Amino acid sequence: MDTKNIISLSAAFLIGTAVTVVLLKSGVVSGTTSDAHVKELALQAIQENPKAIGESLQKLLTLQEDEAQEKATEALTGLQDDLTGDSTDPVIGNPNGDVTVVEFFDYRCGYCKRMTPVLFEVVKADRNVRVVLKDFPILGPNSELAAKAALAAKEQGKYKEMHNALMESKTNLDKTGILAIATTIKGLNVNKLKKDMDSAAIESKLKKNVELALSLNITGTPGFIVGDKVAPGAMSKEQLLELIDTTRKTQKKTS
């Protein structure tokens, strides 16, 4: 089943649940009401009580988000070393910063591309933050190729150049496009890059990143970890700086 079908079914389930909640609260249905009559009443309820249905749906969504955040926070406890202590991870900002931000990203993700300059603005504005970059190539085989190319470039000390070039690219990031980008990077040995892209170490690292993200219930990109908080989705510079500041204050209180 593809992602669109899963999303459609999830939305239908939530709406159906919200309608059921409204009907039960109103006393219109009971355990003995037939399925056909429930469907009829549900359609009537949607037409007559759109506001109530919307409020119930919002409460269900909030509950789901709270439960997901709680599970992710619990999972974070035993995963801090994997998240922030992997010496093979690319890092921007202060390598000894007192707050670490972890980003899970995909080179073919439009929102990730928008977040790249934001992250550089954040590390410029806050000189004591460390940002760990973790490839999470979930948008297909070409995403994995791009991730492998960036990590292979890191072996030659050219990660930042390759990372930025891939993020700024508006061309198709297939193998031909990725290698074409590589040829524009001064000092990068493309033949070595191609060889390193097929290394078992890079393959293993990407697999570990995917498993780590999924264990934290991160299923889309970008996804951020700041302190003990999981923050899915893109955000503004101001929002991220505020989250970093809150985390820093919390850490000082508990230290």
C-alpha cells in the first residue's frame, strides 16, 4: 500500500472516530444501533454539526501527537549516544556546543532544502550550538545515492561542499546528476567518490540512521531532536533558536 493510501485511510479513520464520539455524546447511537443506521446518522451529523466534528477531530489529533511525543521521549533515553555521540556524523556549528540539535534529512526533500540555510543562520546566531546531520533517505533510491555521495565526499574532507551543492541543486538528483555535481567541487576525486559510495561502511551507516529515526517515530523529513524533544517538520530560525534556548535552560536546571 502506498503512502497516499495510508494517509487517506488514516484520515478516514480519524474522521470516523470523531463522528462516532459526537454521536455517542449526543446519545443518538448505542451499542444496539445497526451499522446502516449509524452510517446514516454519521452523514447527518457531519452536515449538521461540522464544528463539533472538527473539534473532536482536533482533540484526537492532539492526543495522537501527545502520545507520539511521549513514546519518542521515552525512546530517547537509551539512544543519546547513537544520536549525538557518533564520531562519523557530519557536524556544523560548535563541535563542543552545550546544546545539540540532530537533523534527520533527505536531499530530495523540499522542506529539507529550505531548512539548510536556516541551520547555518542558527549556528551563526548561537555560537554554542552543535548540529548533527543524519541522512534519512526515505524518498527513493536516488535519495540514498545522494546520501552516499555526500558521505563519500566526507572521506575527502569535502562534505560541506557536496552537502550544500546537493541541497542547492534544482536538477534531478539521479546518479548522473549527482556525479555531475561532484565534478564541480574543487579538489574532489570523483573516481574515489564513486568507489567510496559503494562502501559497506556507508551502507551500514545509512541503515543505522533509518532504524534510529523509525525507533523515534520519525517517519518524514526533516525531523529534529533538540534535547529530549522530538520536533517533526520544518521550522523557522526563530522557532529553532527558541527551542534551543529552552533546552539550554532546562539542562542548566537539571545539572
